[in-house]
Amino acid sequence: MLLVVDNGSIYTKNLTDFLTKKNILFEKQTPQLLNLNSLEKYDCFILSGRRKNEKKINEINSKIINYSITKNIKLLGICYGSEILALTLGGTIRKTPLLQKGNETIKILKDNLISSNSLQVFESHGFEISQLPPVLIPLAESNNCKYEIIQYDKKPIFGTQFHPEMTKDGNDLIEKFCFL
């Protein structure tokens, strides 16, 4: 069962609508109401974007990331989800000079299981990863962002700075991730 952690993104409904359309069984929960003792019932996690920074939400998402790494469980962090993945593992983020909002072309740098060729995606973020920890590998970049897709070395744990729930190419990435 897939758990969608709804961190407050305005795009989470697009994600859950896509999962429903593809008949992918999932539960959606906010971090504040999530019972961390029940994580073992999930075989996959998607961490959504967010609207505001809250310490408690960061702590809960970090616990899910560490659980996923320890148990080798699939995880996809979207926007904030990718940023908190990097932060949890010792990376850094920074405020972008300008709000990144709109369509963007992503260039794939390395063969991987969730994307190939270039992707047309939707950006909506004011922060980005500035330094990756050594265990995270950059898989894709754009003209505006160095770390568009990242992966934990040799694990099914990914992050996207963009919002894959908003475009066809992004939806294809989510589907590939779900069926790894």
C-alpha cells in the first residue's frame, strides 16, 4: 500500500486524482495525524510539496525518510519532499533568486528507473537544493535548477524538485515509480 504524505501542497489533489485514475491503491494522510508506528503497513511513500515551513512537519518527514532508507522501501519526494530528503541526509537548500513557476524542460543526466530522455515538467518553488550529500546522486537538471531529480545511491528513493503530478511526462514518472 502506498502512503501519500500530504504536506499541504496545493497540487496534492492532482497527485491523488492521478493515482485514482491509474487504480493505484493508496492512503493519504497529513503528517500531524500520521501514526509513525504504523509505517510498516506501507510498501511505498510519496512526500508531497508544502506551502509553509513547520518544524514538526520536517521532523515527521525526516523520520519517514530514515525509515524508508533503513527498510529499503520506495520513496518519492516531490518539491519540498526532495528538499527534506537532501536535508535529512546532510545536504543544504537555499532560497531561489526568483520564484520558479511554470513549465520547464528537464535534461536527464544518468540512466535511471523512473525517467528517460528529456521531460516537460511544471515548477513551483521558492527553494532548491544547493548541496547534495554524497549518498544522493543527481539524475537530471534544468537551466534553472541543478538538482531536478535525485536518487539515494542504489535504493528506490527519489526526489523531484518539480511537480510531476502536473504534467503528462511527470505523471509517467510517477507511474514508473509506483510500479518499480
